[in-house]
Amino acid sequence: MCGIVGYVGEKDAQEFLLQGLKRLEYRGYDSAGIATLNQEKQPTLLRAVGKIKNLEEKIKNHRTSDHLGIGHTRWATHGNPTENNAHPHQAGSIFLVHNGIIENYQDLKKQLTSHKFQSDTDTEVLAALIDSFYQAGSISLEDAVTQALKLVKGTFGIAVLSVLDPKHLVVARSGSPLVIGVGDQETLIASDASALVGHTKKAIYLNDGEIALVSKDHIEVKTLDLQPVSAQVEEILTDLSAIQKGGYDHFLLKEIMEQPTSLKETLRGRINQSEHFVHLGGPGLTPKELKSIHHLIMVGCGTAYYAAQTAAYLLEQFLPDVTIEPVIASEYRYRQAYIPDHSVALIISQSGETADTLACLREIKGQGIKTIGIVNAIGSTIAREVDGGTYVHAGPEISVASTKAFTSQVTALLMFGLTIAEVKGVNSRLLAPIIEEIAQLPDEIARILQSVNPLMSNLAHQYKDYQHAIYLGRDVNYPIALEGALKLKEISYIDANAYPTGELKHGPIALIDDRFFEVVILQSGFLFQKSLSGIQEVLARGGHVVVFTDTDFDLPVESVIKIDTNFTILTPILFNLLNQLFAYHMAVAKGNNVDQPRNLAKSVTVE
């Protein structure tokens, strides 16, 4: 959830650490710091509350020529955002940065009576624990770290340096990602490969329960029991342009407007429009295994969960003999749910590191159920641990609020369902219309985005002063309403909640007054008239109604945004473009930090 960087080599460590932390700003943070060490074993520790520019000012006044160091952006879990609570933390000769949570830190803290604690964090406890072993005698830094980690309960991705060793860093992970960049006479550390782009294309992704001792020209990976590991060097596929704004004011707007391109990458080589055929090779299931599926569990958090819900509504239309169960990972991981035979679990995560989703994956695999990843981040933990998988290939998402990943996730889930339907012998005339729309979706998205973007900016200025919103939708447009409300609350900080339109009369209608505006997603089709009735109920109580629709209607609502489309099945995905642009322009109109909304982090690697 926070950002880790580290460097050992022949270049300016401060410069790499600073630029690496800037690359990781999108992950969300409240403070930042770096620690560097020179060959004379003299450390420099610099920390600052707030944005990295505050740390940058301190670095300008404390320049060094050090060639080894670690850095961190912190998203608070223990203690308020203060300089003392910022990383790196020091205990004796040890400096440490840490992502994750040490669950038993209070018990450990009581045992470390010789260390005078300066912070409220669990991380300082871990630093002191490592130092206690390191001071105990002739023990290496690597041994001290492993001895300490054997006593730890919780999750961690750590980078450690010792004042006594100006040539090495030690890194380790369990539940929180770490990547080792392999350079020319330099080794680079990061919690996200985006910090390494432009420095090297070679990386080692640490697995859970692994530790590495690194110098500028050597990397030694072991288990926490110090058994050697044959580490695989992989290629970093992201290029520099993918993590730059490309002329847009914000990454979020860039990523919204990139959806035609990102979706083409999701579809590439997987869909045959002329023959109305879908082929996904990644899941690795035989035709017999696909045909035997009668229960799909879709596991996700936040936007990934809403993508699952959206896909479930659509898949039910042509998979009548398959029960489709979208579940919230943070809840499902603790349920004692019975998973029937002939089940497959789809594990959905943009980052591939989401802690709750990863925990569900491991629980489900432990029951012998086949797991398939729907993941964007190549080399991520979920991508490595599932039995098979489909990369959505949406490209990096830098803005905290997920947009293009949602569209690609829904589409990938639909293609997986279509693959099952084809094997099961579902009538091709039933499948052809949805395959046709999937194939046309990138171009349709491009056309809609260009036509509605100015309209959404005007709409946002009209409603920016409201503090409350209700989103309403029926059938597949209900999860689209949920996703729209989530986007609005994430970046505009408006209290937005979503309900099925038919549920309005069962309680939420009591909220309607002049403090609220209502966004209703109105699609032509079999529930059109019933949705109109819901709008009339709101209007009868003085509601301020905004309608996103694909058709004409005759009701005195305040605002209407109509999309012109021939789609009938995937129209909800087009409506979600309006949700994304509306939330974006609302955040801009309110003067918020669009790409780094308060209190949020991009990759949630703690429970």
C-alpha cells in the first residue's frame, strides 16, 4: 500500500530514491523519507510529513554523494502522520522501511526494553527487534533479519540497511510485494516495478517467505530458513510513456480516455468477430473441465467486485446452468461457505497484490478448487499463485481511482463466460450478439468519450456544491450505479450511495431532500417503464434528478445526458464512462487532488 525504494550501486542514491518515490506517489501516502549511507558508515536520515516535495526541499539542503539507501512513502496504519512516524525507522545501527502490518508488535515491544521508542508504529518495533539480534554477537545482517522475522506475525515487505555494512541491503517479503531490479553495477529495490522503469528491464519478483541479500553486483535469494532459491529474472514490460501523463492534466483523465486502446489490448488475439468466436488460452482449462463448470465464484474488492457483479448479470443470460456468485473478498475470506463440486473461482485484482483477495485465493485453493486470475499487473503475487489466468493488459493505472481496469475486467470475465458457453454448446445465435458488441466496444467507447466529455464538465459544475448523492439503476445497471457512486465518493468526497431503483421505496427514499441529487441510469429495454416509475417517485418528493440514458423519455428531470448507441447488451459499460467522467470533472471543479485522493491507496496490501 505504501511505496518502497532502495538502491545500491555507483550512482547518486538520493536521486534514485527521490525519483522512485515520485513514481510511487500514486499509491497514496501521508509522509515520506529516505536514509542513505556513505562508505565511511555515516548515515543521513531525512523525513517529511505531507507530499514528496516537502522531502525534496530537505534533500536540497542535505545533499550527499552516497551510493546506498532506502526510501518510503507511508500510508498510515499505526499513528498519525508525523515526522517521527514516517519511515525509515532507526534502531541502533538498523534503518528499516516496511509495508504491511506487524500484528504482534505490542507483545514484541514489551520485550525490547533496551530500545527507547520514538514513534507509534509497528515498524519501529521490527527495526528494534532486528537490531536486538544484530547486537547479540557475530551475526550477519541477513541472519539478524531472518531471526527477527521468525517472531513476527502479520505481513511485510521490508528493506533494511545497517550502518555497519555500507555494501549490502537486505529485503524480504510476506504478503506485500517487492521487486529487485537487476542493473549494470547497481541493484534497485521497489514495491512496484514502475519505480524501476527507465533504469533496468530486468527484475526478480520476490515470493512470499523469501529474503534477499543484495549488493551492487550480486543478488542472493533464500527462503526465510536460509535455503537457497533459484531466482528467475523476468522482463519489465512497462515503458516510460505508460507512466507519464502524455499531455493530460491528470492521470485519471488520461486513463479514462485510454480505454479504447487498453480494451483493444484486452481483446487482442482473443476474439474472432467474423466467426463470433472467443478463445482464452490463459486459464489453462481443458474443454472437459470447462464443460463441467456449474458454479463460478468471482472474488474482488471495490471496483473489481463491481466488475464481477456487472459481468454476473450479463453472464446469467447465456449460462443458465451455471450459478454465478460475486463475493466481496474481505468478507468471503472469513466465511465458512460451502463450495460445491464443479466450481471455479475467478480472482479479480488490478494490482494482483490486494491482501483480502489474495487471502481468499489461498483459502479457496486450500479446498482444492481451481482458481483463475483476472489480473492487470504482470508478475504480481496473485498472477503467480493462481492455477491459470488471463491478464487484462489494460496497462499501468497511476491514478488511485480505477477506470480502464474496470472495463477490461468486465470484458475479460465476459470472454471467460463465453468460452464456457461455447464448450457447453450454447446456441451460437444467442452468443453472436454479445460477441459482436464486445468486438465493437473499443470503437464505441472512443466515440462516446469524445462526444460526452464536454457535457460532463458542464454537468459537474452544476452539481459540485452538493454534499450528498444517490445513484440508482436496475438489473445490470445496479452494479454500474454502485461503481459510479464509488468513483464519486473516492475523488470528489461527496457522500454517494447506490441502490437498485426498485429498492428506493423500501427505505432510501426517506433521504430525498434539497441536500441530495440523484443520478438515475435509465436504459431502454424490458425494465424501462419500471425505471421511469422510480424516477417519478423521486420527482414527487422534490428530487434533483440527473438521468444517464440511451433513449428519449418524457419526465421533468433537471438534467439528461443521452448517449447515442446501437448497443443493447453492453450499454451499461458505456454508461459507466459517464460515471467516470462525471466523477473526474466533479473532483476538478471542487479543486481536489484528482489522482491522489485523501486517505486512499492504490494497492491495498493490508487487511
